[in-house]
Amino acid sequence: MESAAAGAKTAVHEMNGVGHAYPESEYPAVRAWLRGPVLK
């Protein structure tokens, strides 16, 4: 999901059941985000 409130680009990615940990299984989603919306 993306939002453009106040002209800022944002993205939301829910990671259910992981608490404050950042599991390796989420790395591909971060790579895709960095290569996609952030750099555009």
C-alpha cells in the first residue's frame, strides 16, 4: 500500500508474527522496495 499525503512517498509492509525481529525472509521485499518506489 502506498500513500502520498503531503507529497511524501510512503510504503507499508506488514510483517505479521515477527515482533521486533527482522527475519531474513523479508529481505527480498526490502530489496524490491529499494529498487522500486524509493528510487523513482
